[in-house]
Amino acid sequence: MHEFSIAVNIVDIATDHAEKANAKKVNEIELEIGELSGVIYEAMETAMEAAIKDTLLNGATIKIINTPGRGKCLGCKSIFKLENLFDPCPECGTFSPEVISGKELRIKSINID
């Protein structure tokens, strides 16, 4: 389960930022995770719950924003929902679209005290 190692890295990053701001506690962390990132949302929620124990994030609310996959056809330039990285364009059938969104895996915000 690679989600746990990702969760530990997120906790480390959030802890570093909170400590630099002399925070005593992290109240909330908001994550943006794309549908095409390879991260399983349910596994990530469980991994975050385990990773925050005994840290400044203990008890923090964890919000995960799902970013849908969208692609742009390199042939006809149409924009469409992308469920897999190599879905064909629904307009012209061209493969290998340019990914516009859905690969995100980032900390969007950290709320501290």
C-alpha cells in the first residue's frame, strides 16, 4: 500500500510548515488528489488517519478533494472526461491525449493554531 508512504510524506511536509510558523496544532489539512494519480481514496483516508497519530496533526480534519480526469485530444483538440491515461478521444478516436487534470497529488491548504 503506497498510500501510507505518501501519507507519511504529507504529514512530514505539514509538520515542517507548522513548526516554521510556530504552530502548536494543525486543525485541518486539505489534499487534492486526481482520479488519474494512482492513489486509492479510501486507502489514503485510512493511511492519513494512521500517519497523523502522535504528530502535530493528531485530531486534524482531513479533507480530500477529488479532481476528475480530463484530457485534450492532440488531433482534433476536443476536451473530454478521461477515465484512464490512454483513453481514446470520443470525437475522433485518437489515442494518447494530453492530460489537463486528474494527476494532481498535493497539499492544497493547512489550517494551524
